[in-house]
Amino acid sequence: MGIGSWAGLWFALSIPAILLMYLLKRKFIDTTVPSHLLWDRVLKNIEANRPWQKLQNRLLLWLQLLAAALLVFALLQPYLWVSGNSGGHIVFVADTSGSMGAIAAPPAGNAEQSSQDPQETRIERMKSEMKQYVKKHARGSEVTLLSMKSEPDVIISREKDAKRIQDAIDGLTPYYGQAAYNETLSLASALTREEQNAEVVLFTDGEWKGASDQVTFEVPAHAVLVGNGPVKNAGIQQFGIQQDKEGNDAVAVLGSSGTWDAPVDVRIYGDNKLLRTESADLTRHSATLVLQSLPPADVYRIELDGDDGYAADNTAYAFGKSSREPSILLLTPGNLFLEKALQLTGAQVTRMTTEEPSNSAKTADSGNAASVPQVPKDPPDLIVVDGQAPEFTKEGSWRQLLEETPLWSIGGSGSEVKVNGQEPKVSDHPVNRYITLKGLYVGELHKEPLPAWAEPLVTIGGTPAVYAGKEAGHPRLSFLFRLQDTDLPLSAEFPILVHNAVSWLNEGEGTGLGRVTAGSGMEVPIAADAEQAEWKVQHTGVPGAGAPVPEVQKRERAISSLQTAPLVPGLYAFEERNSQGDTISYLVETAADPFEGTFVSSKPVVLKSGQDDTGRAEAGAGEQAGNPGTDGKIGQSRYSLMWLAAAVVLLMIVTEWGVYQRGRSI
């Protein structure tokens, strides 16, 4: 039993007041008189009566004292702890932080518990313990379930249906981002404020990264520990790629907690192909691996394989293409303006000088294999052909290279059409972003039929001047005029146009946006013509965890550039699609919050209550922990005795009325 408010003790002053009234009460004696002449003697005796009398055993006195004591008892708001069927409000706070994805410690207790899966995670153990708690202590109660993500998440609110409560518990999953520890407890405190019959129960593994003592509850609140214990963990702290002419070099920094008595196997993948296997010694809790001369790849992946209790930090990714500048092969007879504009984009430009031979020379060289230059050893990211394409690009390995590489052709090959400086009309396309081409002079265009995949970007006098599209999945951009026949290279918009062209031709090739924390906000480049977007799973870093992807955020019917990163560590692609079906894909690595992989917490999780049961319970695997101030009332709710005491007081008043009805003092 407990007391809800000690302020009611002030009414205990009524007990000595009642006693004082009886001490000062005058004593009257029943006297029979035969005549009214004898009243004088009776009055004289009354006047001689002393005020202080000896307390006598009177029923009325005891009834009044009992009524006063019961009133004091009722004002103290007494209560009893009862189990199950409380009919109150229970708020469950589920610790769903990343550490709950670790392997749970072996259960202690009966044989049934010992037969549980040794690879059971802490969150699976928590769900089992929570359902047992509901079955034993929350039948008939309203249940609210809160979980921790970047913000507190209300799973269910004041739910009484057992099936819905169980489904809500089964749906809990670890959140590998930065969890809102204190904010979730604050919400639980706010939901139970000014409630008379409520309690808060926190289920956690004890790896609490917040400050639980900074939140005060007005109702009973306690913590239940599940799956807590030492965790042997090895993780990848850093992983990066540095490109070199002879190959790519990878650097990985590894760390560990717990005792490691065996080396850890490290596997390196390039575009999902196993490149190398190494071994790392983590007996000193840290190691650095330098892997040199790795083959080129767009995405590298490193994985750890060992006796590890926490898998969320065992995989990391690095992007080969995003870590270097794009390479451009420029085939031109000589165009300084174009070459400099390409260099201003930050690309590595390799110029191959070509000449426009005469027809006789073309015939003579057509069979001369020695006149065909060698195909570059490292394929470029983009090929720019200024003027007529050389004959050697139309056959053999050169033809295959141009077919499989983004291509920008300048010049055209059709019949010439005079446009005499008519005003260009610019359509909405990423290549035309931030440009208007007003005042541009074009003398003549090369008129040729547009391919089926082509979209006109600029027209002059109704004749297409620039078109773009994708042929067999590879971007194509074509200018149907020679730069020498226009004043475009002298325009301030020329570098912008070249930058837009290079960016668009290199998009959709798996460029990487780097590493972000799971569930955090991130900026994503959004194409001007993008109409749809979605997240796609490329690789999951936590085996068996699944890979749920977030919904794409939209703003005013358009795709927002601020998106939420996926919640499970791994490799994902943010894919954009326009109305023509063209796609642009950006690769993103999501990683777990590094603080969730440090299993060093040993402080008890104490919930601060404003009542007498502050921090009253802390349990492990459903059992009471030895916290100071504990009273062994886990899973029990209050049953108020105030109304029972008030009912007894009312009965005492009725009884006293019966005494007065008798018309004499007893």
C-alpha cells in the first residue's frame, strides 16, 4: 500500500480537538424531582460542576474519533498495488535504437528460456518480453506504444484490442539513425501528466545514450532491461578510395570492442565482384588496412566476417566514379574555346587532333590500318566530336566505344539550311538550364532527320538546331551547326551551356552522393524535367533486416531536393524519371549511427518520478533489479482506497445520527 499525498495529515488536528471537546464537556446527572421546588438545588449543582472531566468510555466519542481518523486517511489518498485488469493507462516506451539490433545475451531462467535462439536479437527479445508484460499486467488497460526514431513515433494510442497491441509490438524494428532518447521520454511524460491511474514502462537494453534523469514523470515509471550484456563487436570506422594512374588504392580503418582472440576476415568487392580477401588483427581494438592497385570500379564494398554480435557496422561502401573528375575525349581539328570550356567543368580533357582529309585521301587511307589510332586504354566518361566524325570511328573497336559511351557531336552531316540569324527558341531541358540564347547569331544549320529517340532542345525558324535523348540507354547530344558559324563561343552563356551539357551527359551513370546517417535528411540533385522518383535497394548492409525504403518527399507537386535517407544501413539508388522515361540515378550509402556500436554503457537507466516511487524499478528479463528505493511493484497499478475510506466515514456519520436520535448521552 502507498500514500498519494501527505498533505492530508493537517486534518489529523481534528482528533485532539475532539478529545478536548470531551474533556471540557460538562457532566450532567439525570435527576428525578417530585416538585419544581427542587430545581434550585439542581441548578446549584450544575453551577458547581468542573469543566475538566475524566474521559469515559462512550460510543459517541469512539465513533467521532474513528470518523476523524478515516477522514485523515482518505485525505492522504491511499492506494493498493494490484496486478492485471487495472483498467488504467500504460505507456510503453520501446527502445528501438540501433544497439537493439545486436545479439541478445543468453537468457537466464527456466529451460524454456534457455532453448531460445542463440542468435536472437535484443529487439526480438524485447518484443517477447513486452507481449508477456501485456498478458500479465495490462489486461483491460489502455496501451500506448512509443518507439524512438529521429523523432518520437506513436505506434498506437490508448488501444485496448489485444490483437492490435500485439501487431504493433511485432512491427517494431531497430532504427539505426540518431534516436530521439530524451524526446521520447518527454512525450511519455506529457501523455501521462495529470492522470490518476497510469504508468510508464521503458523497455531497453541499457545502452542508453540519452539523459533519463532529466525527464520527470507524475506517474509511476520504471525500466525493464532486456537482452543486456557484453557485446563483442568489430566495425568499419572509415573506408575510402584514392584513384591513381596504376589503379585505385583503398584505405579502411577498423575498430572493435570486447575481447578479440582471432583475426577478422576482410573482403573487398568492386561492382559486386570479389577483388581481394585480407585479414585484420583487432586484439588491440584498432587496425588500418591499405589495399593498393585495385581494379577500377564504380562502387567498392568492404565487409567484415567474424564472431560479431552487431552487424550494422560490418559493411561500408566507396564510390570510384564520384571520387575523381570525369574524363572527356575531345576529337577536334582545333577549337580553343570549346577545349577551355570543357576544362572549366572540372573534367580531365584529352584532345585528339583530327583533320578533314580530301576525298582522295579518304580513299587511300581507308584500307590503311596503321592510320587508325588506338582506342584509349581507360574508356572515357564522355566523347565530344567537333565537326565531322573521322572515318575510323565508324568501324571496329572505335565504333563500339562510341556506341557504349555518352556522345556529344557538334556540326551535323545533313544538307545546309540558311537561317540568317533568326531568333532561337529554347525548350525546357537540363541542358538549357539558366540560358536563353537571346541575341545568338547562327548562319546555317545542317538539316537531317531526327532519330526516334531525339527531342529538339533548340529550334531556329522551325528547324531543329540542338537535339538530345538516349540511344540504347546511352545519352546523346547533337548540335546541328558548327561553332565557327556562330558567335556562341563569344557569349557569356557558352561556359554555362557546356557545363550543363557535360553534367547531363554524365548523369544516370551511377554517380555517388556519399555517406549519410540512416534516417537523416539529405540533399539530392533534382533534374528540372523529373516527374517521378523512387528509392531502390542496391545492397543491404544488415543481413536479415530487410530494406524498407522511405517515400519520396514532394513539395508543391514537384520532387523536393530534401529527402530522408533510408533507415537500414546499405547501398541505395535515388532514381529520377522524366516524362520520356529517361532516368537519372544517384547512389547513396546509409550508415548506422556510430555511437550505437559502442557497447560500454554500465549506468542503470533510472526514470525520475515526482511521487514516492521515484526510480522504483529496474528489471532485467522481466525480473526486479536491485535499485535503491525499489518496492517490488513492477507491472502493478494503483487501486485507490480514498473512496472506500470516504464511504466508511459516511457510515460513521449515519451511525452517530442514530445515537443522537436516542435522545440521551451514552
